[in-house]
Amino acid sequence: MDSYETSKFLDYIRPEDDELLSELREYAIKNFIPIIKNEMKQFLETLIMIHKPKKILEIGTAIGYSSLAMIRTMARYDDCTNCSITSIERSDEMYKQAMINIGRAGSEQVIKVHHSEAGDVLERLANEGESYDMIFMDAAKGQYLTFLPNCMKLLKVDGLLVSDNVLQGGDVAKSRFSVARRQRTIHQRMREYLWELNHRDDLKTSILDIADGVTVSIKLK
């Protein structure tokens, strides 16, 4: 079975989204808005149920699809009355859409979205002494390495750092001369980010070929 057949089969057996999330996915596809793929959503939900984080920091809200998927998974814990998600989105339009969708879901009290540059918000949160059980990185790919130092300050020991789209459809494994010139800077920065994750003494990282590639790193004591 080739990769296309495998993907089609997994799509066939995958549970469908609820009505609101299905609507948001269709809207994102129609309007060319990047949101997490189905297989990434399912993996993320499984990871959350295993790790049971109570505070999640998300970098890259888009229209709120992943925030809502995560908070609905968190709501299934027996002891998650104080669970929350803090998310960051710099785009005016995406922020507006996210707030509408979060409001439609009735999740305004448990999902807080910062409308600003991610680097600025991360630095402020770190200076304020905030900490999180899990950080989901799904923003500008060329900035992952720049965001990492403050993410490490914000992540609790034994916390998870999950980074999406790290393999860029397999391009990250290619020579920089094999990718389009306009993509070479991002290509190089992502390779540097993956190297850093794999060689830090305070992280244990696994890279998985799911969707466009995902890393799962645990912060060590």
C-alpha cells in the first residue's frame, strides 16, 4: 500500500469532527487558511489525553480550530475544571475570526487569545513567570528557533513542546539547492531548529512523519 492509499484509508476510518469543527475545517479549506491536518489533530488529541496538561500555550491561533479541538479534549479529564489555553495570533483577520469561533463554542472563559507578535508575547509571559504543561508551536516556521528560548522558560519540567510542520512536506531533508530560492531561509532555519531540539541536554525529542512532520519534546529535570 503506497502513502496515498494509506492516507485515504486512514481518512476513511478517522472519526468525523463535530458540527462546528467540521464547519471551520471546510471554511479553512475554501479560504486557503492553514490549520492542522486531520491526522495531526487526532495525534494531538491522543497526546493530550495521555499527558493531561491543564495549561496549554499555543503559538499560532489562526481561526481557532486547533484551540477548540484541544480544549474539547481537555474537557474530557475528570479533574480539569481549571484547564485553560493561552493562544497567540498576530493577524488581524485571523484574530477576529478566532474570537468569533471561540465565542460560538462558548469557550471565551477557557481560551485567551493574545493579538500581537508571538515573540513579544512570549517574552512578556516569561517575564511574568507564567508556566505551561504543554506548548504547541504552529506559527511562522522560520521563527521556531527564535521562539525556543522563551518557550523553554515557559515550559514546566516534564512538560511537552509540540512543533508542527517541521518536515515541510519532506523538503527539509533535501539540499538547500533543491528547494526554491525563496524557501531557502526557512529551510535552513528549520534544519537548525531540528538540530537544536535533538542536541539539547534539557530536552528529549522524537520526530514523527505525521502530516507535514511533528516533533514531540519533553523537558527533562
